[in-house]
Amino acid sequence: MPHWSTLYLVSEWTIRFIMLVYVPQQRTAAAARTWLLLIFLLPWPGIIIYALFGRIRVPRSRVAQQMLASQRIVQAQIQQKSHLICEPGLPPYLTHIPGLAAQLGDFETFGGNAVELLPIYEDSIARLVADIDAATDHVHLLTYIFAPDATGQCLASALTRAAQRGVQCRVMADAVGSRAGLERWSAELRRDGVEVVAMLQVGFFRHNAARFDLRNHRKLAVIDGRIGYAGSQNIIDASFVSGYPNEELVARVTGPVVAQIQAVLLADRFIETGATFDVGPLFPELPATGSTTAQLVPSGPGYQRENGEELFIALLYAARQRVVITTPYFVPDEPFLTALRSAARRGVEVRLVVSRHANQTFTQYAQRSYYDDLLTAGVHIHLYRPHFLHAKHLSVDDSVAVLGSTNIDIRSFALNAEVSFIAYDPTVVAHLRAVQERYLGDSDELDLATWRQRPLSQRVLQNLARLGDSLL
């Protein structure tokens, strides 16, 4: 009988050979090499870690549901919303962007919208609560974090008040990001008549489950089908990073594009539960409330392509004058880095605004490993001082503004369900630019010579942390 050590050795080599075939499928070469290195060095621990974090596979049922949801979105626009489709007034070098965005996320450009940017944390929460208190038909809320804190209590109370008036309230919250909040609020809200759905529940043996870090990271709200919210703000107190409260940016939207926000919310609920709705009350006729042309680009693993990254890269290659990117997490892949460097080298003014203060030390080390390369290419990097800057947005020339939940990192691009709101309107871009200029005024710009004087220990930690991006 073989000795147990021989069996263990055979099992290790079996794992190595099987994973040598399996790991490279639908994965970048860099990611495959990193995973295989880990598995070849530590076969059993490596395969366990891979089972937890490494499977980009999405259950076939989720992919099929996403395809069905996309088909319904396209059909609804053809049959009911075709009169809303509007070609934005863009310079010739940007006219391909709306069509690309529609190919990626299924939504055409709708005209006649009004967009209000809300950069003050407490004000955006107060506006959302006020709109919920004024609701007469329904309230839909989708969030990554619904926390058991004062902000969570404020929203839970508003939802309860609305439900008690007969308003149909539905809350969709990520099962991991909102775990504590779901434990605190679910029973109470359901008792008061609010529907609560935990999104992307985890578990090895759970039906329709995928790897536990494929998360629904969207932050959306719709009130009565007429008012929409999109941005970076979760339902949580601002004091997330001790001493440096979160700073966010949210768009409050009225007009036809609210139907697109509603469609994303309902598609997510359909993918999670399989339930459908009588869409009539949820999609009222939406007259023009402004002059902004806009569209949504949802993204996520169910699409089988990286919608958000493709959109951002296309914008970087199209830009002619100025690009300002704001993100709390900057751990991009090589195609995005190439587009960023290319824009800077051909004379586009490229500014990257990131937070000096971090809530994820490992991620901060990883993102700093990119600074030398970017500074050398001519990208301006600004470290925002006053708060933890959690906002996620970019502006391109004077024509395009994008904001939403998408970070400039591999996790947002490949793993999370995200959404980007695009406004093709110089006035909205000017308002976003005003926010960005305030950021720049409250930031320290990095100098290449000074940055290269950082201690060797920091360089080593940054480069080691950067290796972790390939594990995604």
C-alpha cells in the first residue's frame, strides 16, 4: 500500500497539472501566471484560495438572466421609448461614444433630462429622504452598503413611513456589503411592508451562487418612476475612515433617463429572484424636464465583457484637451494604463485625483506602485487632503461627464456589478468641473523627483502589493 506521503505528493502534482489546463481559460496571461505560480508552490492551499477568490465563472443561470434582461431593455426602447432617443450634440471626435455605450450597456441616449450634482454628503441623504417622504406610488433602492447606523436608521424610517402610506417600497442590498444592515433592518422593514432582497447571497452550496467577492456594488434609487439617483454614496454614516469622513458625488436626475435607472434596478431584482412586474405603474410617461442628453452603462460579470473599462478607455483615446479622473481606488490593468499614458503623451491634460487617506492599506500600497510610471508619462497626480474621497467620476473635454459606482480598478471592471451615468452636456460638465477644481485646490500634486526619493521599504511594499492585482 502506498505511503500517505506518496499519495499526498501525487495529489499535489495532480492539482498542478489539472490547474495548468483550467486556470488560463478566460483569464489574462498575467493573472494566469500569478495563480499558477501560487498553485505550483502551494498546491493544496492554492486550490483552496482559488476556490474562494479565483473563479471568474458566473453561473449559467445568471448569464442567461442577464441576457434576457438585456433583451427586454432593448425591446422596451424600441417599442415604447423610441421617441425619447436623442442624438447628443458632440464634437466629431466624440460622436462614436454614445453608440459604443449603447452597444455595451443596451441603453440609448435619452434627451430632455435635468441633472443636479450633490457633492455634500448630508445634503444628498436629506434630498433622498425628502423624495421618499413625498413618494406616492413606489420607492426602489439598490445599494452596496445599508449600514446599521444613524444614516441607515434615517433611510429605514423614511421607507417605513412611505410603506405605511401605502407606497410600495423595495430595498435591494448586497448580501456581503450590507450583511450587518440586513441583519438589523430586514425583519423590521418587512414587518412594516417593505420588500427586502439580499443581492448575490454567498455559500458553496447555494443555488445560483458564484465566488463570494462578485458583488453588486451599484448605488441607485428611483422614486415614483420620475426621480432617480446615481452615484458613489452608500447608505452609511460619512465617518467610515476615522478622522476623514467620506466625500461623495451623487446625481439627482429627472426626465426620461430615469426609466433607464429603473430598468437597471428591476433587471437586478429579476436576475436575483426571477420575479417580474406589471411595468405600467413603474414606467410612467416622462416629459422633458431639462436639456441634458444622457444614458446609463451598467456593467458586471453577467455581461461577459468589461463594459465600464471599455467605455473609459474609449473616452481616454478620444479625448483631445483635458481629462480629470476621480477615484478612491486606482489599481488598473495594462490596457487602461496604456490608454492613460497615451492620452498624456499626445498632449491631453490628464489629471488623476485620489485620496491621500485610505480605508484599505493593501490597495493604497498597490495603487502607489503605478505613480512613477504615470508621472513619467506626464499624468498629473493629486492627493486629496480634507476627506476620504470616495467619489468616482471623470470629465472629458467640455462634452462628457461620467459618474457612478465604478472605481478605476480590476475589481470594478471585471468582478462587481456597477453602473455609470453619462451626461452629454457642457453645462453638466462645467458643474462637474467646478467640483473637480475644488478637489484640485485641496490636493497636493505629486512631483516625480520627490516621489522617487521615497524610502526603499515603501517601494518594495508597493510592488509586492501590486502583484495581488493579478489574483483577480
